Amino acid sequence: MNLVERIETYILSNLKQPEERRIGVEVECIFYNDRYRRLPVNPGNEFSATDLLEVLTSQGISDNPRPGYTLEPGGQLEWASSPFKCLHDLQKQFIVHLKRLKEACEEYGLIQMDFALEPVYRPEDLDLINMEKYRLMHRKFTRTGKLGPWMMRNTTSVQVNIDMVSAEDAAEIAFIADCLEPFCALLFANSPFMVGKMTGKQNLRYQIWGDTDPTRCGYLMNHGIVSPKDLVRNYCEYIRQVPAIFILDQRRQAVGFNGTLGEWLSKLWDRDELTDNLVLAALHQIFTHVRFKHVLEVRGADRPPRGYELAPAAWWVGLLTATQARGKALEIINRWSLEDRKRLNRSAEILDLNQAGPGGKTVRNWLEVIGNIALEGLDERCRALKIPNERVFLEPFLENVLSNGIIALRTQRRFAASGMSLIDFLKRGRKEGMK
């Protein structure tokens, strides 16, 4: 076994039978205090995101199964579900989280922002969490792009984790997700404001991630991975070439390293010190829209409005885990040329469903086609697994966007028509939800 095979072995170490495949989600959120100031990340003279993390973690410690709570670098709270076979079971755990979160917000005077991009504050207005790995990340991303600090402190998303059942399955679902990511980025676009101003038709969270670090972000196809053939092996080869953000020393503390992830892992491999946790530490430094851990993680959805947090999970579950629906999606994708895909990827930067897509159809036409396949996949899962139909998590959101337009643009129109300051508009918006 060589190093690439060792990384691949870890990625494929958690394979499940098809009927046992599980799904998990990670939902991020920004919080303000009751004066509409961003909640500070580090402990101090006022209630902080770190304090909120401790409150929620302590309340969930006896849960079985137990969810996870962490903080992103600017104090964004991330709730990570346990893995479940059915989204209805996942929702039950999410409802418990929402109840606790509501109680904490009421007790400590907190306000949840339902946007994927911080609407008011610049990154330099906010402290960075007091962790060395994030200081190293900040330094790295200030050199690799212009918007890395925005990504770290001012964005939120929903990430979907899906079990794999074989190497072939892993390759196929990763390839399909990479090809269809632009539709996800447009469907769930929810970044209407930046520094107090409307963002117009710019899909800004998506653009911010594209700018952060081209060597470790973007599409798999940006890194030469353009087909399902040997996809997992090629992904492992790609990882070796990516510059490290940090490495872990013998005390498992993050320290700087002037070299690639492959160089670090090779040294550990040669000393027979390469553990699964260290492989995972390297995998976590890759931020492509689709990435491998010992599950497949699909990362492209903006955090949607409250009440629709599980819609991105239903979208990907319907497309990737139902055999017949997945086959339909793959058949369509295989008719697209590489130039079709590149043009489609670029289209996700602009919030316009009337842009040209593959085969002469508009992006809207394709979104309807792919959305219907996702719903068919959820129907297929219902029949095959004998579970309640999960289309309830996707269908209302999908129909809303197709009928009324992209959420971010509608939010901006309401703001422009209101005549209010942005803060007053945000206050009113707490009571209204998605329209």
C-alpha cells in the first residue's frame, strides 16, 4: 500500500449496505444581540458565541444519538446532526435543537440571521475565534484570494453528508453532485445583502468561496477530475498537491507548515505514524463543493430561510441515493460536453434563471428537470425503504422558487419597496419568513 492507497482506504472505510445508507446535515447560522450587533465570538464582557456554544452543548450532552455543536471562525454556530436513514428522523433531532435554540435566544436576547452572508458587518469588524488553526487559515487565505476573510467570518451554509456503499458508488455520486452543483447554488441562493447594501444579481456566497483559494476550492473538474472513472483515486492524488494550511504536531496542536498536504502525510507514512485522524485532518483542508471524508460531503447550498433548512438535504438525497433517479441524472449529464459544464458553472455566479444552459435549454428549464428527478428520487426512496415520503422537505421550496423567483432577489425587492433602513427591515423580517 502506498500513501494514495492509504488515503483512499480511509475514505472508503465506512461503506454501508444500500438500505443502510445514512444522511447527516450541518446547518450554520449567524447571531446578533438584541441591539442588532453581531454576537462576539470570544468570551468577554457580554454574552458571546462561545457562551452560546457551551449552553447548547451542555443541554445536548445526554442526547442519544448526540448532535454536534461547533463554531465557525467568526462565531457562526454550526449544528451537526447525527446520521439517519430517513430525513423525518433527522428532522426530529433538528426540532429538539430548534427548541433549545429558541429558549437560549429568549434568555440571552439573541437574534438569528437567516441569511448565508453577513448583511451588515465587514470581516475586519469582527474578532477571529481564538484558535491557532483559524489564525493560520486567515493568514493563508489573505494570500490566496481577496475574499477569504469573508468566507471565514461572514458566511453560512448547509452541508449534506451521505454514506457511500462502494468505491463505484462514491465515484458516481461525487461526479453527479459536482455536475449539478450550479443548480443547487442558484436554487438555495440566499445572500441578499453585504455591508448594508443589496447584492443585486451577484450570487455572493458562491463567489466568495470561488475566490478564497483556487487550489482547494471550486469544482472537482477545476482540479482535473472530470469523470467517475477512478474518481476517488484521482481525488486522493489531487490532495497530495494542495498546500497545507496547518499540520498537527505530536500534541495534536495546529502548527504552520511550508509544504503540501502530501509532503506532510508522506513524512508520517514513512515513520509509520499516519493515523485515520491525521488523514481526516488533511481531508478537512479541502473545500471543494464536493469533498470526501469517510462520507461524501456536498457543500454548495446557501443557508436557506428558517423552516427550509433540510431542503438542500432532500435535494441531494433524492438525486444521489435513489437508483433510478440517479440513473436519469447521470444519463443527462453524460450528454453534456465539458464546455457545457464550464458554462453552467459560470452561470451560478449570477442570479438569473433565464441564462442559457446545456443543450440550448435555459437554467430554469434544467432546474425544473433536475428538480423533478430529485422529487422522483424521494418517491423512490419512500417505496424502497418503506419510509414516509421525504419530498415534503423539498417540494414546497422548489415550487416557491420556480413560481416566484430566487429568494435573494425577492428579499431585495421587498427591502427596496419598504423604504426602511436595513436594520429596521431585518427587524420586520423576523416576523414574516419567506415570501
